[in-house]
Amino acid sequence: MPDSFSLECRDCPRLAGFLDQVRRDHPGYHARPVPAFGDAKAKLLIVGLAPGMHGANRTGRPFTGDHAGILLYRSLHQFGFASRAVSESADDVLQLLDCRISNAVKCLPPQNKPLPEEIRCCNRYLAAELRAQPPRVILALGSIAHQAVLLACGLKRTSRKFAHHAVHDLPSTPNSARSIRLYDSYHCSRYNTQTKRLTETMFQAVLRDIAAELTRP
């Protein structure tokens, strides 16, 4: 299986079959693996869980067009990582600035719940991204994204514990002499924001620390 991302990837039979059905039900949707968005050489890489049914799965751009992207893009804009505060479609004028967004799983999973074997299968794409151009900082949105980053770095899941606003040092890669710093945040999903598990103040505190981190030499 190649490590380079492909819109035609069908390596996870359950996900491939589900996307076939979604394309039949929603002919205008992207309904394929969703590529990362942003500068490949960005210092900040944000890793989410997977495309949302009526968000990235519809538009073809991570966190675009659904509730989860509202807080994310508004906060990225506030801290200088996005050219505007709203991302509505893959062909709008929003640009990420020294930032890139990817997902632990590139395809929409049923009930937004990828299986462990699907996370492992898709992890080679995230690992390839990190090898090609290691960022200085990774922001993991949720525990599955956190574990996917550890797996992509060849680390055990138990080596670093997920917690909101936790910060971890990851080992350097062959293409980077310096270590990568991993920040954790609760996912900016509708459930988390509406239940106040994640507030705008909490999320922006994480991004504020990341912005400060990236100003250091």
C-alpha cells in the first residue's frame, strides 16, 4: 500500500462501501478521502478525527461547512493562522497561514466512529506527512487524533496521556533535528461546544500558547 495520499484509496472496505452509498444518496458531495489543507511546510499541523458527513465529506476540505469548523476557523483567524474567520467551501478565498489541517482518518466513517484497524491503516498517510515536512507544533483535536499522532511517530499510545491543554515533546525526525511539540485539545465538535466541555475561552487558550511557542526561535 503506497504512503502517498490518494483520492481513490479503498483500503478500508467498510469505509469505501459507506462512501459509495453516500455518493448515491448525495450526488453533489465530495464523498471521497479528504486531503490535508494548507501549506505543506507549515510550522503548525492540526490533526482532527475524520471528515464530517455534511462538512468535509461534502466540501472536500477539512472542517469546512459544518459546526465543528466554526470555532476552529474563527480561532485560527484570531491568532493569525487563517486569512478569514469562516470556511464555507473548498473554493472560497480562505487561506491558512503557516498552518495545515489533516485528519487521523481521511474518509467519513459511519456514526463518525472509525474502527481501530481503519485508524491504523490510514495512519501511514499522517506518518508520511510528518516525515516529508515535520512541523514544529502539532495540535491534536481529541484523543483519537492524539493517539494517531503517537502512532505516526512510532510511539506507544501509553507513552503520552491525552488531556485538554496537555503539552508533550515528541522525538525529532530524520528530516528535523529539533523535537516536535504536541498540544492536546478537546475536539471542537458540536457536542463538546454545546455541552461546554470545550468553551471558546478554553480552545483559544491552547491556540494562544501555540502562537507564543511559534514566535520563539
